Amino acid sequence: LLHDGGNPKGYGPWHDELLREHYARVKGAFDDSLRELAGPDPVFKIMHIMSPHPPFVFLADGRPQPYWQTDDFLFSDGDHFLHDDAVWSNYREGYAEQVQYAAKETCRLVDRILAVSTRPVVVIVQGDHGSGLDFSFENSGGNLDGRAGILMAIRLPERTPPLPAEVQSPVN
């Protein structure tokens, strides 16, 4: 995941450890999420996966992101920091890689849930906000649509009537 010697941006070992822990936490959430589903009882499971939120520690295939791509984006995005276009280019690339990884793992998780379930399954996948790229709390011309865009996907059991339109958005 990280480098094997001095950090060109001057971050210390705490930085490397933070990125390693975040990588392990996100990967573990996807990998270990079926334990509660093995029993005969109904299960209500909520997962909050901090991905594709920065830091961008995953490549699209799940391998660790090179450390230099993560240095500018610890757990902040939006206008928590303002950078030049070269840094935002790293944000775009890191976000895209992490979105691809998270989407693939989410689909794999849903397939695994459906495979082990002996009863009807409802799956709701919901985001809490969109990308922070070019978003600013101070600038009304910033990317508010991108930040406020919220994913909500619902998978209902077969032969379930469709949900009414008014409940198909997480926005109040």
C-alpha cells in the first residue's frame, strides 16, 4: 500500500498507519459482512462503508492505491481544502478508482447475500452524498448537484409490487 522509505511530502509513520487501517477497515467490511446472515433468524444489517470517500486507498481492482495518490485527501473533500488543477486531477483519478472498487464489491456482496439467504431479501444501497470534487460551501457556483446527488438503489423480492414514487428517494 505504501512506500518503503521516506515520504516526499514529509508525513510521518502515523500517515502510513492511518492509510493501512482505513484500507483494512473498508476491505474488512465487505469481506466479513455475511457472518450475521448464516443463521435462521431474520437479519437487519446496516453498513456504513467510508468509500469512495477520501482517502483514496483502493485501485479499481481492490489493490492498494499508491501512497502518493492519498497524501492530499485524508478524510476531507469539498472545500475542506482548496488545491490547483493538478491536485484535483489526482482527486478525480482516486475517486474514480475507488468508486469502481466499491461498486464491484457492493454487487459481489449483494450476490453473496442472495446466494446464502433462505428467505426473501430486501437490499437498499444508499449513499450519504456525492463527490466533493469542485464543491464549495462558500461558492454557490460550485458543484452542488454533484455533492447533493444521493444514490439510492432498492432490490425487492420477486413478485413485490413496485414502490410508490414518493418513497424512491432518501431526500426528505
